[in-house]
Amino acid sequence: MNPENLKYNESHEWVGLTSENGQQVAVVGITDFAIQQLTDLVYMELPKIGAQVVQGQQFGEVESVKAVSPLYSPVTGKVVAVHSELADQLEGLASDPYDNGWLIKVEMAAGATIDNLLDYAAYQKQCAS
């Protein structure tokens, strides 16, 4: 996914919309900026398929040698896929956070939107400050 076409939480999660089997699906990950700040990742906890996530609420966490950081959902809906292999390959997350580095896929709830999230320019501005 092209980072310039994604939307962002202030807490450094990204979301891109795609269509799978006729459903609008939100693909969620964490940004390159967040990965660089956390440095050496050692553990990641993600929800199970079928779990409900709510925009702005915690859905998992990532642990580095520095700290444990919560992951906040940029969308509301039901988890339809979890990138569970990623937990065993966290070093690969830094090399490809926007394609192979997706964390969960969420079937968005009726009426759910990402319009209130940051666009690429606003997110870059936040990271620079």
C-alpha cells in the first residue's frame, strides 16, 4: 500500500481500504515512524478473527526492548483476518510496514468511516513536531 494513500491515527496506526469478496475491508498496520521509534520489536499481541474492534480503542499491543505500546484501531468493525505469522517475524516489519506488515483486516461496520483520521501530509507534519 502506498503510504500517501493511507489514513492515520495520531497514535501511529495506518489504515487502507480495499475490497474483498464484495465487502469493504480496512487493512490496518503500524507506521514506519512508530517502528523506528520502538526499535527492536520482541512481541506483538493481536486480536482473534471475529473480534470486534472500535475506532480509537485498543485492539492489541506491541512490545520492544524499550517499552510496551498499545495498538489503537483506526476503524470500527469485525476482524476478518490476522497476520499471525508476523509475530514470529517482527524483524521483517521494519523492512515492509505498508505491505507485508499489515496486522489485521477489519470488515467495517455499517456507517463506519475513516474521514476523521489524518491524511498523509497531516501525519507527516505530526511526526516532524
